[in-house]
Amino acid sequence: MTAVPVQCRGRAGAPVPAPAAPGGRPAGLARLNAAPRAAAEAALLECCASVRWARRMAAHRPFPDLGALLAASDEAGYDLAPADIAEALAGESAPRLRHDAPYAAHLALRAAHAEYESRFGHVFVICLDATRPSQQVDQVLAGLRTRLAHDRDEERAVTAEEMRRLARVRIVELVTAAGPDGGPLQDPR
């Protein structure tokens, strides 16, 4: 079985480094720092669908380097209230299989997702950044089985941590995978 990578709401594959800006920083970081606030917020919402998180991140620019940006992301993520996490989860989609995966695998994954959503009231999220594509389905199913045994408080903490991890992966993609043409940080007007 092969899975569609579960990173970046539909964006697949590992980050591809883009040309560096002066000082060795990713060019996308310079664009994020220089973008109009609305454009920065829109780009950051693609990393985490919490408006509060995106606004806070945009307000704390400029970031001197990727490490500072990721540290700010973690801090903003730890400060999210349950309503903010619910908002971010509403912007997520469940991990899914490629269309050519066996029908039985689609059924098993669909049933596990339905059970999870029924128990916890939101979509299952898992960061697979360190998982090879050939192992992603097994990782998702194992994660679902393990996390279905959690109580609500334990699962809330695990979900929040997975959301922070996903945001980090997406931020790295945002600032390193965008091309020299400005990528996703265009002024939305």
C-alpha cells in the first residue's frame, strides 16, 4: 500500500531547498519577512489554519533565520486555546490512500477515520515527515489504533503536538520550497 504524503494539505514530497537570500537564509524567509501582513498571514494559514496563530506569527516578523521562525511557531502553537486548535483542525483533511491502493485498504482506513472522528469529534492528524512513503499507511493505521485507546485529554495533547509538528514541516516548505518568483507570498490584492 502507498499513501499520499500527509504534509501541507495536498502538497506532496519533501521540501526542496530554494535559492538562498543574502546571508545564507532561504529566499522564502526574506519574502515572508517582507510580505504585506495580509499576504504573510494568508501564507501562514496554509501552515496552520488557526487565525490567531497566523496573526501572531505575522506580527512577530522579521525572523532572523529559520530557527527563530520555527521557535516562534512552537511558542505560538503552545499558546493556542482549545478553540484555536479546533479551528486549525477544521482546516485539515484526513490522511488518505492513493487511488490505486487496494480497495480493502481504503475501507480499513475509512473505517478507522470514522471511528476516530466519532470518538474525538475531529479529523485525525499525524505528521509523517520522518516516514518513508512506503511506510506511511502502516504508520497512519498504527497511529489510529494507538490513539483510539487514549482518553480525551491525552488525545487532545497528542493532537496539539502533531499540529505543531505539521506546522513546522509546512513552514520549512514555505520558506525553502518557494521559487524565486515570490511563490505563495504575493500580495493578495
